[in-house]
Amino acid sequence: MQWEAVIGLEIHTQLATKTKIFSGSSTTFGAEPNSQASIIDLAMPGTLPVLNKQALEMAIQFGLAVHSEIPAITTFDRKNYFYPDLPKGYQTTQMDAPIVGRGYLDIALENGGTKRIAIHHAHLEEDAGKSLHEDFQGMTGVDLNRAGTPLIEIVTEPEMSSAKEAVAFLKSIHSIITYLGISDGNMAEGSMRCDANVSVRPKGQEKLGNRCEIKNVNSFRFVEKAINYEIQRQIEILEDGGRIAQQTRLYDPDLDETRAMRSKEDANDYRYFPCPDLLPIAVDPAYVQQLKDALPELPEQKRQRFTEQLGLSDYDAGVLSSSRPLADYFDKVAELSGDAKLAANWVSGELSAQLNRDAIEIDQAAITPEQLAGLLQRVKDDTVSSGAAKQVFAALWAKEGQTADEVIEAKGLKQVTDTGAIEAIIDEILAKNTAQVEQYRAAEPDKRGKMVGFFVGQIMKASKGTANPKAVNELLAKKLNG
């Protein structure tokens, strides 16, 4: 039997507010346990929540970025469950009237096409605290620093059919929230977490199979591995004649497997009801329009501009627009150098490779956009060859000069275009390699191409990479074939 997977995501994104959603406590990561929990976060009797306006603004900005409806009225609800890291015994969230309505996001597929994934809604809610199981000798500690941290939970329709599609969607969301500046998207610190709802069914069947929810997966790689494992697990159970139990499961990256946590709850298990402490919020359309007008250029818009106005390939445009810091860096280099394609080659090539080698991000790059643009100008005007340019890049990265011109001068890397000087080097190399010259001249024309590379390499080595490659090839061809 042929099977197909059906996947929906619930993405929890921590908003980049300085204080919590209903209290003035700090949201700074890494503080001492329980040092950032106010009497509101601790659910002391008589305390009342006050909504953080910035959290509301950030949620609306996200909704506008994913083509969502923003309702005229939005309300808060209570989701009731008991757990040690939830002092109130309920979570303040949104159920009936979330701040972000239906929307969509187009994702890029591996075959070069796109697929539109519908977003059911996104809602504001508070995070819970954190249970700590290490260093307590059989007991559990509770850290309430995260309690009350503002989140938006983004809920998709079950429209993804593979782990790769799910990861593509998740990466697109990550790109949007960081472009907007509403979240740092740091999955290692819990700023972005993903729950994946996975089911399988026979191909062609419309009815959905029983789903399992994989909770709190915190990296793109683990999301892909967890979904792939869960798909295979369910297929094997069904093919053996079994039935999929609706469950909440955890992914164990060490064993590369999911395992059951508990049976899956339905909405009525949480006894949702309107929060009596928070009034409904009327969202002014003029206010929404004001936020829309202030949106930055988003990833899809950047990608389109890079291809249509700057002439980049779809691939290069996708890579360079994937993160806002990278896109901003490229934009500056392209503007200052006057050559977008050359800038794209260097930013996505030499620069990105160096960032990977040093395991750092673009905002930590040792070369500024101005320095790289200065180097590219010298490549364009043939002051340095492409090989010498890489030496200049390495020197700038190592802080051996402030500008490309300084490095070129100090290291004597200026390209030799004097044909007389180049001809002298060629004569010297040919004189030292008479046997290879004879082999070249005796070879069939279609085999000479590879043999030329030997001579070019020797000439460039003798000139310390400064000889103009075009002049070298032209003069060498004349002498070898003369």
C-alpha cells in the first residue's frame, strides 16, 4: 500500500519585548532561577494582569506579514490545566477570537516550485515556567522566570506532506519574525519551538488518520528527523494491522526516535472560558494600517527585488534574502561596488565560507561591507586578479590592513598588465619546460586544453599571482602554437 503523510505545525515564538505579557518582569534570558518572577507571575491573590501593548503590536505585524486577517475585536481566554510550573492553574491564551486570523505563506520546494500553506490563525499567550530535574536528588525544581513570557503560537492547516516541506515552512517563519524584529528566533534558547502534528493515510484517501503531536522540537534538523521517524513508525504499525493511538510524543535526538508522553488532549479537556480579568480589545483599522505602512521589506519582497532589479539567479536571491543581516550586508556591498552579481558571488561564496570556518554570524564578520566593496572595485578594474583578490580578502580578515588598496600595495599584489613583462615570464617558463612544450605540440588539438593548465599554473606562480590571466592565456597560446 502507498501511504502519504499529513503534517501541521504549531510554532511557539517568543516575542522580543523587554517585559512579560501581563507584568513588568524582565524577559532577559539566562538570569538566576526565579529572579524574574513578580507577584503577578507567581499568581499571588488579588493581582491583576495588564496587557503589554508592544506584544499586541508585534502579533499584528506578524499577521500582516503572512497576509492574515486582523479582527476588529480580539479576546483572551483561560486554558485550565494543573502543572507545577503553572502557578495560576491556568494559562492566559486566546481561543475564540485570536489576534491573527487566516493567512498563508508560500514555501519553496526542492523541485524549484512553490507551495502555499494556509495558516489557520496565530494567537497571543503567556509561556509557562520550567521544571528542572537535574541536581535535585530525586526531586523537581521549578524556575518561573519564563512564566508570563509573551508568545505567539502560529497554527497551520495540515497541508504539508513531508518533513522537508515542514522545515521549509519553519525556516520561512523564522526568516519573517527576524526580519520584523519581533523575535530573535533563537531555538537553542527556546525563543522558537515547534510542535509537529503528524498522521499518515493511504494515498488518495480524504479522511485524515489519527495524529500524534511531537512536542517542543528545538532545531530545524531535529524537526526533520523527528517527523521522518514518526511517519515511518506509523506506517509500520498500520501495515502490521495496528491502530495509531492519538498521543503527545517527545523526540529523543540521542536515540533518534519519538516516544509517548501522554494521550492527546482535546480542546474540551482544557475547559476554555473567557478571561474575566482582561477586557476585549477593539483593534482600530487605522492603527493596523499604521503598522502595515511601517513594515520593513520582507524576505519574499527582497528575493523578488534581487532577481528582477539586480539580475541575481533565483538560488542566489534565495540564499541572500534568507536572513535580514545577510541581505543588508549584501545590499551595501552591491551598492558601493556597483556590481550586484560580483557582490553576490563574494558574499555567498568567499565571505560565507569564512563565516562557516569561524562558526560566526554575519554581524561578527571581520570585514565590513565597505572593505569588501573596495576589494571588488579592484577586481572590476583589473588591479588584482581573482586569485590575488582572495589573498587580499584573507589579509583584510586578519586585520592586516584597513583597505584593499593598502593590502595590495603592502603585499605587491597589483596585477601585471604589461605584456612585455608577462612575455618575459612566459619565455622563462617555456625555456625551463622544453619537454612539456614538445609534448604539447605533438598532442592532438583536443588534448591540448588540459596541458595548457600546466603552463598557466607555472606562469602565475612565477608572477606570484599578479599576471593578468587574460594576457597570459593570449600570449601563451601564440608562443605555444607559433
